[in-house]
Amino acid sequence: MGSCFSVKIKAESPLHNGMLACCFRVSSTCGQKIGNDLSCSNSKISSVSVPSTPRTEGEILQSSNLKSFTFNNLKTATRNFRPDSVLGEGGFGCVFKGWIDEHSFTAAKPGTGIVIAVKRLNQEGLQGHKEWLAEINYLGQLYHPNLVKLIGYCLEDDQRLLVYEFMPRGSLENHLFRNLGTGASYIQPLSWNYRMKIALGAAKGLAFLHSDEAKVIYRDFKTSNILLDSKFNAKLSDFGLAKDGPTGEKSHVSTRVMGTYGYAAPEYMATGHLTTKSDVYSFGVVLLEMISGKRVMDNNRPPGEQNLVEWAKRYLTSKRKVLHVFDARIEGQYSFGIALKVANLAIQCLSVEPRFRPNMDKVVRILEQLQDSNDIGGSQNGISPSSTSNSSNGPKHHSQPCNSSVNEASNEKAASSPGPSAPHLQT
Ligand SMILES: Nc1ncnc2c1ncn2[C@@H]1O[C@H](COP(=O)(O)OP(=O)(O)O)[C@@H](O)[C@H]1O
Ligand SMILES: [Mg+2]
């Protein structure tokens, strides 16, 4: 179960280049976000047409197709926010598992109705409120198979909650990094094919956000914000930092620097200029974490290896050394040719110059080609990713029924035991 009582440290620190000061807040379990410059000045559309004019809080809440829940209803649905039903914890607060009736949306007995995930904000004032509203603003209007479905919200006195579809396999972070170095019982590492399937699904989610239809910059792409359904389809969650992309002739939006240390693009950290290419950089970081099985930042690694991107860059461009970066636990599940192509994609996404990074449509195309050409083994956990392929165009978002199988239970446990994360940053 996740700790909801994390210790936070706040420290001012200059960035590498000394141009900006950063403000970190670190929790004992995972990175904490602070602040948000979201103005909610624009609205985003997908299948519904919404005017792109400034929107007040009332308009955002009213225009979404979301259900408004009472606090008592969610309290009952989560059995009084039981500590043993914690699914995870982010910078915002804890996420609890609960049950509601699919017709009346009222609390249901555990194991009946539909399963939901309820995020309850730490009551720490205004900043959390902005992130809460940002999630409603974006997820209330954007629909895509690779975005998590927001069902509703609760706003009552100081209480702010969000109600999502339940994602039975939790976050990618827990699958990649759980039990590493803890001495806990061995759990099979995520197979290569699943990693590539997840990379493709997450890339599709980002590509949709960047498309003309949505024009959104996600700004917080990282493994803990990529959730997995029962078939390992990836869905992006946590839109608290999402931002409207530039309009008209503008190439970027200017913001305070926010995000998570290690994932944020260097030029964004240095200037506060945010573009879709900032998300592409973060995608490169996650891709690198997926192929290496290593966290982007880890102070427990030897000096020189603590920053994954800096360490890996010297190997990724060398045909002779590239495999050094790859996760040895899944060796043999991919061909050398495929490894080279994925390494090359990661290198491109991690280009220091944003214009050398591909856009997300191109990333999707490359990953699709790789998936088509990857005929090497790799299926684990008893299910082949190809046989459970991402139904990108299929029916969307239905909460998974509660499944009490051993496999499911262990995943749930993993989902509620987040390991240490990179700290968030802000200037
Ligand atoms: N819909 C969900 N289904 C299952 N687990 C979830 C769901 N939403 C969040 N979680 C878990 O809670 C964690 C924190 O959620 P997140 O939305 O990222 O919160 P924060 O905004 O505080 O970072 C995730 O990393 C994941 O482990
Ligand atoms: Mg998060």
C-alpha cells in the first residue's frame, strides 16, 4: 500500500547551467508537484466542438460531460478511503480503489458494479485546485483510447476529488521498477514485446494530444503517469500540468518551468519555452527507461551513472556498445537490428536541439514498423501482446471488473507500492 504521509523537502537549487533556480519538493515515495500556471484560458476539443474562448471554473465544470459526485458517496465507495485500497500516490494526493453502481453512480458493494479510481487531493490550497481543474478541463473534453477516462469529480467545501476508470495493471513505473533492490520476491520483468506495445500506446496518446484536433502539451510524461489496462494497453493519466499549445504563428508558450526533474527538456528548463518537442524529449527519457529497466535518476547508482540520459548517450550511438544500455533481464527477446532502431529513436527524441527531435506522429510510425518487424519471441505473462493488440479504434474506456486472481492481486499490490521517483521541479 502506498504511503500517504510522505515527508516533503523543499530546496532551492541552481540548474546545471545556472540560468534558473529550481524548486524541488521530494516525497519519500514519489515526486511531488507544486504549483501550476494553468490559466484555463482555452478549451480543447475532440469529438465535440467547444469554443476556444476563456473559460471560468463554472464553465469548465458545467461544459464537461462529467458526473458530479458527493463527498459522502465517494467516501462510501472507497470504504472511507481505506488505507489498504490505496492504488498509488502522486504529487497531488492518494488514489483509492472504489466501487459504484454503473447506472446510478452511487456507491456499490466491493466486487459489484464498476471499479473506479478516486484521486483525493491533499488539502494544501490553491495550487492543487488548479491542477484539479486542469484535469477536468482536459480530460472532460478529450477522448482517445490512449487517454484515461475521467468519469467525474467532487467539489465540496475543501474537498476536491477526481473519479477515473480503474486501470487494473496500475502504472508503468510499478511494472518497470517494482521490487528492484528491495530484496522482495522475484517478479518476472516486463517482456520486450509488452514494453514496445506500451511505448506505442503512450506515443499514440501524445500524438493525439499534439494533433490539430487537441493542440495540448502534456508536460508531465513519465512512467508513473502511464497507466495500463488488463491487456497492457497504455493510457496517459494525470493532466494536472497539461497546457494549451501555442496558437497562430507562435512557436511556443511561455510558462513557469514545471514537470519532473530528469524528464523535462533542457531548453524548457533553461527558458520556460514550452513546445510539443518538450513532450518528445520526455518520451525519449521514458523510452530509455523502458529499454534499460533503469530509472532516469537514481542516486544509488555509482557516480557517472546516476543520470541515465547522460550515462546512456555515450553508448547509444555506438554499434559495439549499444547493448550495454539494454535491460539484461530480457536479453534475447529482441534482435540486434531492432535494438539499434529503438536506440536510434531514443537518441533522436533526446536531441538537445528540439528541431532534431521527431514529432510524435513520426515516433508512432517508427514504433509501428518496429512492432510489425519484430518476430522474435518475447511474450511473457502468458499473454501475447499481438493477440491482445491495442484496440486504438475500438470501444473505449470501460472500467474493469474486479478480478481477484493471483496475477491481478499481485499487480494491484504493485500498483499501490510506488518506489522512489524523481523530484518535480519548478522555477
Ligand atoms: N485510474 C487509475 N487506476 C489505477 N491506478 C491509478 C489510477 N490513477 C492513478 N493510479 C495510481 O496512482 C498513482 C498516482 O496517480 P496520478 O494521477 O499520477 O496522481 P498525481 O496527480 O498525484 O501524480 C499512479 O502512478 C498510479 O499508480
Ligand atoms: Mg502523477
